[in-house]
Amino acid sequence: MTGFDISGGASGEAGFAVIPVLDLRGGRVVRARRGERASYAPIETPLAKGSDPAAVAAGLLRAWPARILYVADLDAIIDGAAPDHGALRAIASSCPGIGLWVDAGFASADTVEAFLAAGLGRPVIGTESQRDTALVAGLGGQAVLSLDTRGNERLGPDPLHDDPSLWPPDVIAMTLARVGAGAGPDLAALAAVRARADGRRVYAAGGVRGPGDLLDLARAGLAGALVASALHDGTLRREHAGGFA
């Protein structure tokens, strides 16, 4: 197999971006499985001792030379809690120079403005948390849009899925049923999103099992992929980052 450049891929840079993921619940990192969030348990990983967010974040960056970490604050997404600024600050402190993309169930301009004022990263606006298109339209390129699906079900307002003119430059295609499932990315669904993206950067989320899946996604024109299980399980390792033999 031929190699490809994974050095960039976000915020206008060239290359394919691998973005490690942390799912937070109760101040700890939990292991995501098929989007069944009620059953997520504190993570056990060879990358860190325990499930402390700062330790796991540092472990992920030892496993892969990423420039961005994606953080899903499940207490905020599921229960409407305030974003866990303490955990985010700890992650940022342990990973200097790394950008954070944060999904904290943002559903109003006020909550996003407060988050931006705290300087803790770039907000991810998940369609599952939206009632209409106003927040996404108002934020433009300040935010990342996550097009959330579970199986064949599109989560959130249909116009956010159907109207690419509302999409910011960075868009995540989040296939929740494939998260942690070992089933591989949904290449057909991802191709359909990319075909409508009109030059926007589309990132795959859910299903990456190892370097072969990354190569398939890069060849399909995706800008990058969100990854967790493959890094914790060791099927995707730092040695893969320079390309493939």
C-alpha cells in the first residue's frame, strides 16, 4: 500500500487528520460502544493509568501525533449539564499546543458564547441537540457541525442534514451506531455526505478499526477521521502515522 500525509487536514491545512476522541461522563473518560451512552463505563486502556481525562488525553497523543482532540461531554449532551470546564482545562494543560473540538450539547447562542469566552476550544454543534437551524447558521465557521445519525435515523432537524449551504467549512459525519462497534466506517453514507459538501472538509466518525480504514477514507476524499477504540486497542499506533509499507 502507498502512504499518505496525515500531518494536517483541519482548519485549511493539507493532509488527512486523525483526531483522537475522549468521551467524558462524571468527570472521567468512558468507553463508547454503538452510541448506547447509558451503558458507557470508565475506560480501561493501556494508554493511561485510570480514566482521568488529562492522563488519557496525554496517552492518546503518545499513541498518535494528533493536532486536535475531540471531546464529547456526555453529561452536557444527555442531561443538559453545564460544560465541564475543569476537565477541559486539565486536558488542555496536559496537551499544550493541541486544539480541542468540544461537543457539549450546545443548543443556544448564550451557551456557545460563554464557551467561546472561556477559550477552551472550538464548539461542535451536534444536530441531535438542535431544535432548528438558527444556531448553526449564526455561528458559521466559528463552529464545527456534526451531522448525527443512528443507523438509518437522522438526528435533529432535517434542514441541517439536507441543506449544505448551512454547513460550516468543517463537518463531521457522526454514525453513532458504528462507534466502538468494530464494523468499519459506512463508506457509502460518507461518500453521499462528501458529494453534497461543496468543498467543505468532511470528517468520518464511527467505525475506524485500523490503518486500512484510514487509507480507504483518505482515498474517498475525506478530510480526516475521529478515532478512539482503535487507539486504545492498539490496532492503530503511532508507527502507522507516517504512511503504510
